[in-house]
Amino acid sequence: MKDSNSPSARRDPRTRGREDVLSGRKDPALRARGALAELGALSAWRRSLLGWAVESPLGFGSRVEYLRGARDAAGSWQKLEEEFARRLPVLLYHRVGPPRPGTFESLAVSPRDFERQIEYLARAGYVGIRPAQWLAWLRGATPLPRNPILLTFDDGYADTADFALPVLERHGFGACVFVVTGELGGTNSWDEAKGSQSLRLMSADQIRSWEKRGVEFGAHTRTHRDLTALSAEELRAEVAGSAEDLAALLGSRPACFAYSYGRLDENARRLAQESFALAFTIETGLNTLATDPLMLKRVGVKPGPPGLDFRLRARLGRNPLSGLRARLKAFGGG
């Protein structure tokens, strides 16, 4: 418990707000642990209400005074939001390409639907960023656009290079492809073992080429194994080994990692932390300054045009109606 007579406890809220902004700039690690990180968890309308209270002479209370101090240090309420309150939805794709009989088509989006999805995002004001940009913002170095979104592609299918990345390039969207480093130029052996037909994976030359064109590449293990079912030696080979493989291919260590099948335990998380700055799960929701960078959230994209389901996933990082429909169906017994 803090001493109520300590200097920090005696500071008025406005001074604390100002000092929290300045200390976060000096030490980026403090940004995620401070009270200002909570701004990102608030909905847009709640932040707007807070902004009104801060700017209005009618606003009162210690929280409002704290935020007034933070606003003063940031320069404006808008700049305070830019520095602390960005929210990042991350969309998870697997394959973008034409139908392939005998493959898991629930994990595939057609080229036409994908282009329509990206056209929608561009019209709606989203800006596709790369993981490195999110990392730079977390560390306080670089501003983010007002409506950032991150598109990720697991497994590194050759179809991704053929059908998805050119669309993103035309629209000026950044993205990240997570590749299985022990299978480059090969096929999806992990799905073949489950009965899927073979799908070609991106080659080393394709990866190098697209990396030069602005696509970021992350590691998705060496052989796409369940990280929770491995020995310590096998786990290190899959996680740290995939970082080493990608570093040898591209000349610099990758910043990010995606847990295969979205499965992890504390050992997998610890090894990811040793080799990467960011790691992605399949837990749904939005990412904020307060989100654990080794437990970043993503939402899968379903096949089809950009209807309500896609729009909710892009905005909220999940579709809350999916759970509602399931509950209604269970309640109705149908």
C-alpha cells in the first residue's frame, strides 16, 4: 500500500497526468503499465465523452483533472489519443485463392471476395499497417493512422503471393505473412496428414521479393507442430529455430511470431519472448497499448463478401452476433 504522505500520493491529479505522459516518453515500458493505457480499452463514444469533459469547464473530478494534465503534456486531446489510445484489429487469413477440391475450403477466401473486402476497408478509412509499425507505436517512436488494421496470413501459401499480396500493394496496405520456415517451397504437410490435398507454399525467392516490396514476414514455427505437445528441445527448435531460419533468409531477425494452431503454454510464450518482440494468438478482440505483446489478438476471416460479419470483425476484432446466434439456437432447441 502506498504511503498517503509520500510525495507521489500528495501530487494533485493534474500533475500526475502530466508526469505520466512525460515519464512514458522517457521509458516506453511505463506506457503500457500506466493509467493512460486504459484509454484504448474504452469505446469511441466513451472516449468522446471523456474528451468533452476534459475540454469543457463543466467537467470535474479527479479523473478529469488527471486527463487534463495528460492533455496539456500531449498538446491536445487528439494528440493524447494518438499517443495512448489506438486500437488495432488484426484479421487472420489462411489461403486466398480459387477453390481447390479436397482442401479445407473453410480456411480459404476467393480472390474476388478478398478484393471486395480490401476495397471495403479502404473506403471505410482503414489503413493497413505492418507489425513493425505497431511495435514502433508501442515503444513510443512512430504515430499510427487513425484507423489502423493489420492483415495477417498464416502458413505462407503460394496463393497468397499470387492473389492477395498484389491486391494489398494496389491499395497501399501493409500486411504480414507468417511462414513455416522448414517447408518453404514445399507443401502443407501438416494438413496433408489430416487428409487435405497438397497446397504449394511460398518459396524463398518469393519471400525475399515481397519483403523488398514492403510485406513483413514473421515465423510460424519450423514444421507447424502443436507447441504444447513438444519436449523442451523440440519446442526451442520450432520457435527459436524458425526465427534463425527467417533471419538467415532475410538478413535480419523477424519481429513477430504466430503460434501454430493458436496453441501455447507458458513454455511456448517464454521462448517466443526470447526470440520475438510480438507474438499472435487466435484469441479474438482488439489490441491496445495494454495488450500483452506476446498475446496479441486476431480474428479469423470467413469466406464470402464483406457483409455484416466481416465488418464487425474488422471493427471490433470479433463478431458478437455469432455468440448470440449460438445462444438463441440453443435456447430454441433448433
